[in-house]
Amino acid sequence: MIHLVELDKYNAWDVMFLKTRRDQKRFVADNVWSMLHAYTGNKTKGAVYPFGIYNDKKPVGFLLIAYDYSEVCDDPEAPEIAKNNYFLWRIMIDKRYQGRGYGREAVKLALDFIKTFPHGKAEYCWICYDKENITARNLYLSMGFQEIGEQGEDINAVIKL
């Protein structure tokens, strides 16, 4: 059974070194880098929530959610949708566990968590993915996300909460 576990100093090691396939490396940052983003992002007015994705007791992936990404990253090029909305910032399933529906289930669980509005009300959850990441695009669109524009090599998409 897939479930999310918020990461802390005790369980972060479970997911820190999970890896994507070699051909996917350009689509998602390493989990160590993402955890650094979570730590530093939580020193801002926004909020960052790192989760391990588990199948029963086995770690199979990593998920990172942010609120008000424009504030978390102090990014002047952040899209307008970033302000006061939730961001499904990172999602990865370890190369050994891909193709089993874990990513789809993790996105559903992430949206369930976001809809509790842990850092405040928001109208949307947004994501971005590389234009060439057809697998991610198909997944997100099949779950109700709507593409709203491009930014460099990425496509931004939103779902109303």
C-alpha cells in the first residue's frame, strides 16, 4: 500500500539515495539536492514539505511540496501562479519501482495532503515538467492538470483545488 511519510532526521536516509534511471536524470534533481531545498525553503515565509513515498515499509520514492514557491526560492522569474499556491515541486520513483502505478498514487496522496491546506488556503496546485518528459506530461494531464504555459524548457500546469 502506497503512503507518504513526512521526512525528518530519522527517516530522511530512507529516500536520500534513491535514484531515477540514467535517461531520467535531466528531468529531476537528486533527492539530496531536493532535501537541501526543503531545509533552506523552510527558513522563508513560504513552506516546504518533504515526503518519502513508501510501499508498506519499503521506501520507493520522494516527493516535495512547496507553498508560495516565489517566496521559498526568492525567484524573480517564478510564474505568477507560484504566489500563494501549492507547488508539486519534485516527485521521483526509484528506478527499481517504476511502472507500478506508484507515481500516480503518490500524486493523488500529495493532492489530498495539499487540500488540507497545511500552510494556508490556496486556489491551485501547480507543477512544471520538462517539455521532453512525455511520461510526466501524460500522467499529470490524465489526472486533471491543465497546461498554462511554458517557461524555458519547462511546461507549467495547474489543477484547481
